[in-house]
Amino acid sequence: MTAPGRSGTHDVVNQVPPLVGYDVADDAALISGLHREGGGWVEAEVHRLGTLAGAASTQEHARLANVHKPVLRTHDSRGHRIDEVEFHPSWHHLMGIAVSHGLHAAPWADNRPGAHVARAAKFMVWTQAEAGHGCPISMTYASVPALRYAPDLAATYEPLLTAAAYDPGLRLPMAKGGLLAGMAMTEKQGGSDVRANTTIATPAGADSYVLTGHKWFCSAPMCDLFLVLAQAPEGLTCFLLPRVLPDGSRNAMYLQRLKDKLGNTSNASSEVEYDHAVAWRVGEPGRGVATIINMVTATRLDCVLGSAAAIRQATVLAADYARQRRSFGATLIDHPAMTGVVADLVLESEAATTLALRLAGAADRAARGDTGEAALLRVALPAAKYWVCKRTPLITAEALECLGGNGYVEDYSIMPRLLRDAPLNSIWEGSGNVTSLDVLRALSRDPACADALLAEVDLAAGDGRVAAAADRLRAALKGLAGITDAQHDARLLAGQITVALQAALLARHAPSAVADAFLSTRLQPTSAWAAPATPFGSLPRGLDLAAILARAHVLSQAQSDPAKPVATGR
């Protein structure tokens, strides 16, 4: 509308309202995967959480949590060391919802088949509200299987780690309603090479030690407990380190500074110093990596889930904008060039979501003793972690471009935040080279991994394109035995594995329009790594793009009631 007494130069037309007031779980690939992998019993809660994630008030909490970054207070006003991190109330609001819905560790206390799948779907929905607070949520989830290497410690702390109570603040753990856990592995001289760690663990009686050293990255330092790697007399060992000791005193864990990061700004990441900090051994002495790898596996799954969710969110935002914004006498989505771009993004989203939930199903069944699913997970998870997470920044950037200059403006769209956050999952828990080499390691150490992988792809071999991709994959795996420099092809193989799995899953479970488009464009026989080299939007003619685009159509508050103003809280 034009303000009284003003000319019409500032009439606001052809501006797309914020995408608010919708159900984030209105995602056919997500819901069908949830049911297929055994977690369908949680669908109603997933939709409730999805509606909450899409609410305008939640999006305002997300904005505030990122604008008002965590602040480190090392000392109080009288000079006492306190090592506290202050968060905006919106951070605590988001955390409270995540914990109350069991995203942190509930499946470990739930014996129902599909519990980990149910949690995965909820995590994918709620991380679209705001991704940064997912870090302590994910680490708490991942801490439980590692902690079980110390049964006495697990018996003490696991009930509080799985409790659906968010109870922030630095207090005696056993006096709190619920706990959060983090981990500290990386040191400045070693990075991913944790065996180069120099933090020393000195025995102090029974399974108790004192730790002295420095950690270059300690994410979410406000957690109650931390799994830490340090050099014991027997070698690198895993330890549980509490911030508050059983006698109520503060442990000697000192926060040196918070990291000034590209993205993930709502979450605190820090450097920490240990000066004879008390810790308890978890697992066998000298077997720290073997112990904590269980935590890494679980957090890697969350990296895939989070990246798939980010791809979905960016795609939905791009599709929603393109449906409403007009140019040259038509909506953007009706221009063939834009139709192809958005449809291509939808294919990536469908493939990432379907594979992510399949991996969650494998994790659920592996946790219940299924050795075949465990073997598939050992090779498919690092491959997917490499491929899906690495494609997320590319996809997010393309989705942002669908909004043109508006997508680059902070107060117009959340796209800038999504783009800043996008690279992180690719870095966390082993960057591209590390995860690709883990694929080689799994294949070389356990023949069951290759068998499980090929068996999964072969389930869709009735489609000739998948069968041909399976043959190429077999040849690549067979060729590994004779390659002395297998590392050279590690990334190519990780990508080939992931795309073959995605294609096989879509061939079996996706609508024919989606499956046909993905298989026609991603399984190129001339490509050694089975992925398109052309830019997004370069789809061949003859595909059912309308059916593909329908997969990213959500109904927002503004669209359901265009006359009703949308309250953003800003």
C-alpha cells in the first residue's frame, strides 16, 4: 500500500512473503521413508514437530539465536574463574523443544523397532527450524553407545542423557533433570590425525585419571559431560570428563576462547585447556579410537540427516519463491529454464532424503544385532557422508540463486544462513578425504561390506540402468584389489557408491517421474563416477517435470489465506 501523501514509487508488489506457517514434514519422501524403515508409528509427532518448525515464531527464535551469538565469560566481576557460555533465550527455546521430543538420545531408552528411524525423521524436520543447536543434540545422541564401554558410568549417566528434560546450567550432574554430552578429540597439531594428540592422561587410582593438555575444537562446551581422547600410558584412550565433579566442585576444564566461525553461529565452539582435570576411563586402555568411533558413526549419520534436511529446505524455499515471483508475464517456475533448475534440485533432495532414512534404518537394525545391516552401514555411511554433505553447498547456492538478489539479503531470506551453514557437515566428523578413505578401509577389512553394498543395489537390478551401474560398481570394487595407490580413486569410489545406492532406492521407492529423471541423468555410462558434470537445470527433454516439482510443493499460511498478514515477529 502507498503511505498517505506519498507517490506510488514505493508500492510493494511482486514480493514473495516469507515461507511461514507450513508443515516442514509435508515431505512425501520423508514420510514414506519413515514408514518403510520401521518408524511409521511416530508420524503424528513428526507432523506436530513439522508444524512447529514452520511456524513464524520458531523462525524468529532461529533468527535471534543466530544474531545474538554465544558469549564466553571466563571470569565473574570479582575475578573468579567461571568458564560459562551465555546464550540468547531463543537458543534455550530451540534446545528445549529438541530435547522434549527426544532428538538427543531417546532411542537408546526405547526398545521399539524403528526408534532410531523415528528420531532421524524428527531430527530432519526440526533441524530445518535452526541447524546450529543440533550440534549438542547430535553429540548427546552419539555419546551413549561409546559410554556403554564403561558399564558403571553408563548405568549412572545414561538415564539422565536419555531423559526428555532440558536442564541447562553448570551444576552437579546427578542433581539435574537431564544431561547433555559433547566430545573433544581434535588438537591443533593433529587435526584428524588424533593419534598425534599430546593431551596426557595420568592414572589417579582405579579407572580415574587426570588430564592435562589443550583441545583445538570442543563444540558445545556448555555440555555436562565430554568424551575426550588423551594419551594414557598404554596409548590413546577414551575418557569421560564431567564439568562438575561428584563433590560439587568445578573440574579443571578452562574455556580459552570461542571460535569465530563462518556459520553455525548460534552454537558455541571453543578451545579448552585441561589442567589436571579429573576424568574416568571409557573402554580399554590404548583403544581410544576404537571406543569413540561408535560416537563418530552416530554423529556421521546426523551429518547426512542434517545435510539432507538442508537440501530439502533450500529446495522448498526456491520452489516456493519461484511459484509466486513473476517475471516477463509469468511466474518464475513457468519459465522452462527455472523449471529445470528447481526440478533438478528436487531430484537431489529426494535422493538425499531417501538414502538418509535408509541409513537410519540400517543403524536401527544394526543396533539390534543385524550384522548384514551393520556391514552395509560401515561402507555406505562414510560414502554418503562424503557425497551428500559435499553436494549440499552446491545445491544451497543454486537454490539461493533462484531468489536472485533477494536470496543474498539477510533480512529477506534465510538462504544466506543456510549457505553459511552448508559446508559444515562435510567438515565435521571427518572431511572428504577422511571419509573417502574410511570407505576404502571398510571394503579392505571386511568383505561383508562389499557383499552388503552390492546386494542392496541389486535389489533394483530389474531396471537396466541400475543393473549397468551395479556392474560398473562391481568392476570398481574388484579393481581395488590390484590397485596399490587406491587412495587416488577414493573420492571417485565414494561418489559412485552413493549415487548407485540413491538410484537403486529411488528406482524401488520413488514415483516413476522422480526415479526416471534421476536414473536418466545421474547414471551416465560414460562417467567413471556416475554423476552429472553439467550444471543444475540441464535436464533432458521428455521428463515429467510437473510431477517432480509437485514433490516440493508446501502450503504456507500466506498461500492458504492471502488476505491474512503474516506475522514474522521482526
